[in-house]
Amino acid sequence: MPIKLEGSCHCGAVRFTVQSSTPVPYQLCVCSICRKVGGVGGSINLGAHSDTLEVKGREHIGISKAVLNRDAPDESIASSERNFCTKCSAMLWLYHETWPELLHPFASAIDSPELDPPEEMVILMMNSKPAYVRLPEGKKSVHENYGEDSIEGWHKKHGKFVE
């Protein structure tokens, strides 16, 4: 049975629960978008079942769509939606209409349960990481762009998928 994740923003105006079959925070993205919205180290997204999302304080949720290729001739707006608290700016989850059954909570927004650390971190988007950003200690797999596994695929490969 999927795991119930309980999350909130920093100020507590938004609280949510969602069921996850992929609750291990194994994948750190260090792209410019994730560094700017998640902090210098980037962001870690989990996977969850969007139809199980329950929210208190929905009136305090804003949606941001990232600028892709900023200041370049092919600049565009992302179709994915980053949901955040309009009171404290804490990032809550990412949603993309291409996969309406999925929701990607930011691991940083999860209050409980305590998330299991991965044996190995997967680091994504090294091609946009500035030199000052330090990677986490320990075993890691580093990728210039994306890794070979989806969030679900990684969890299944490592025996961490929760049916």
C-alpha cells in the first residue's frame, strides 16, 4: 500500500497529504530552475498519486511556470506547474498535465514520515551547475542531463516501490 506523505510550507499556511509509491529522495536536480526555487543545492522531487492529494490552505497556493532557456532566442515557458505558498514562498509540488496521474512533491516540503535516505544519490543536470555548488557527500551517480531511470523505474529497480 502506498505511503501517506504529510507536507507543509514553512509558515504552515498550506498543509497537504498525498499517497506515494516512490518515497525515496534519491534524485537531486542541480539545474538553474531547481537551484533558484529550491536553494543553492537544487531540488529533490518525489513521486505521488495526484488523485490522493488533500490540501488545507489552498487559497495560499500560487503556481509558477519556469522560463526555459532564459535570455536565449528559443526562450519559452515550461508547461509544468510549480505550486508554492504565496505567504512564505516555500515550494510544495510540481505538476505536469502530460502525466495527470502524477504529482511530484518537493522532498523539502515533507514533514512525515521521516524519508529513507538512498544508498546512492543520483545527481541530474550537471551541465548547468555552477562551480560553487557542492555535491552531497557519499556514493553518487552523476549525469550531465537526466539519468536513465524514471522515478518509478528507479524505485522498482532498487526494490523501493510501494504498491
